[in-house]
Amino acid sequence: MQTLTPALKAFIASHTAEEAEKLLLAAARYPGIDIPFAVEQLTARRQVRDKLPAWHANHDIIYPSRLAAEQCSSEATARYKQHLLRGTSCCDLTGGLGADAFYFAAAIPEVTYIERNPEYCEAARHNFAVLHADNIRVRQADVRDIAAQLHAGTCYIDPARRSEGNKRLFALEDCEPDILQLKTTLLQRCERLIVKISPMADIAETLRLLPETREIHIVETRNECKELLFVLEQHPAPLPPGEVPLHAATLSPGTPPETFTFTLQEEREALLETTERVGSYLYEPHAALLKSGAFKTLALRYGLRKLHRHSHLYTSDTLRADFPGRKFRTEACLEFSGKLLKHISRDIPQANLTTRNFPLSVAELRRRSRIREGGDTYLFATTLANGQKAIILCHKA
């Protein structure tokens, strides 16, 4: 494993804003500096700056690859997963950069980091020592070879979701290692198995493939669905799919997770109330809720009306300040037309645009209306319950 010499650390610190390509082309200007390695460290550090601020602040951390930094969990999501652990020991079966193992080790006494890539393991040993995480054991191995030997309160696995051509994969059976082949063995060796899968995966289909699921967590940061976690346990009888609780969690700095919990059965049985009249307030759910599919349940619990079955926007005449999402005060509901698009920028030259269940994309809408991006005005282009296309003008409540 390459090391971070004082000269190399000084070089990285003085070139934090430099473009990687320019540094590589100018390598001859820096004799004694391993420029490809330095560029790899610079790129990885940029990728973890917001995700892992404590790691980014530590200049002794070594990143085995920029891909490891790109794919690692954030500090916020890793801390959320601390509360899902069971028992006093945990095996991270696909260690990667080691962020999850590090934060797991802050919550339970014993953690084993398992990774088949020897360079990742060397970097992990170094980094855990630098971070004083003395309760993490690093083991170089392929989980497929050692699954039957493991014993832990919790096993955590994050299968690789990219093919050899760097194409993103969403189907569970396409990922590596194949959790469908491993789950029976792993569930015999631990109390709880946490499986992280692509946020793009279909929840109902994944439930069918993983009937041992006891709960599902959809985790969002910065209004983006980051992690989809299936928590499996070996019990005499599986929960019916409709009774598995889904937790849509929104993580914000300095505050506890904002969580909405429901079941698919509850969603199926909820009565939908739609409206073609936009009330005084408009609501847009958090990204985790949109992924969860709790559309009717959300309206029922908060006493809201949905603008259209497929629009996923809600309205009311009195403010629900506790709604899990963005809240707006509506100013006008404009009937959409070509004439409106032609003249709307005269009155609204700048606005934040969002489309929900609408035939035009945000880019096309902005091009045709000539409305500049930004400001404190919000426009929602959507479809109402009667099929009418509309643009709703509002400001944050």
C-alpha cells in the first residue's frame, strides 16, 4: 500500500481545487510526487467531503480508490444504521472503504470488516488505526467462501451494483455477491441480516424475493433517496408481505430522523380522496416517502386531499406544519395553455420549477416559458383530479 508522506500530504493540501486532468498532464513539474496516487486521493477526498466530514478533515486517511469513496455510505446513513444492529457483534460482509464498519464500531463492542480486495483491507487497517477504532478486526476474504464460518449478532451486506462495464444494476439477482444464494446460510449464523440494495429497486418485488424481511428502511438525505435497507430475521413463520413495516426516514443535520411508518396493507386499504380545487396550502412529500409509495396513507393521516391519483401533491385549507415534506402557501392556480407559457415570464421572470404528473419536463417548461431558475417563487406544473393541466404558483409556508 502506498503511504501518505509529509510531502505528498502537503501537495494534496495545496492542490485541493486543481483539476485532476491538469495535474496528470503536468506530472513532470512535480518530481518526487506520485501524481496518479495524489490525484486518486484528491478525487476521493472531494467525494467524501460532504458525506464523511470527519474523515475528510483527517489528512492521514488513505483512500484505496475513488470508486470506494463514491460508493461508501455517508456518516448520516451509517449512524442511522447503528440503531438497526442487534447483539454485541457485527460483520460487515462487503467492507469497501470501511465507513459503515467504523460507525458500527461506535455502537457495539465487536465489529469484523470483511473484504476480498487486499488493497482495500490494507487501507482499512491503516485508517481504523488512524481513527482509533480498535474494536474492528479486518479480515481479507470473499463472503461466499466463509459464510458458513461466521457468527455475529448482525450481518450487514451491500452487494456491488455495477457490472464490468460500470453499468448500474438494480435487480437483486444481478448484484454481487448474490444475496439470494447466501441469505439462508447467513441467517443461520446471525440474529439479523441487513441488506442494502439499490434505491431504484422495486420494493414489492424485493419483498417477494426476501420473504424473511421483518422491516424495510428507506433513508433520505438532502432530498435524495440514498439507501434502501431490508432487515431480515430467521423466524418460524415469515411476516405476510403486507404486514412488513416500512420506515421512510429523512435525515437532517442536528435533528432526529423524521420517520413515517406504514405497511403495504394499510396503503392498499386506505381510501383516496382527490380534488380539482387547490386549497390554501400545497404539500410535496420527502423523497423517501415518494419511494415508499405511501400515497393514500399519507393523505389519510394528515387530513389532506390529493390533487390527482398520480400527481403525488397534496392540498388543504389549514396548514399541517408537521407534514413530512415541503410546505407551500398557494397564491394562484393557473390553467395551463400555450398562451400562458408564452406570457407567464412577464409576471414571473424567475421561479423554482417542479413537474408532477405533467407532459413537459422541467427543462422543456423552462425553455418554453423563458422563466429563469431561482428566487423564492415556486411553480408546480401538474394534473388535477379532473384531468386539467395546471401551474400552481406558491411560496414556502
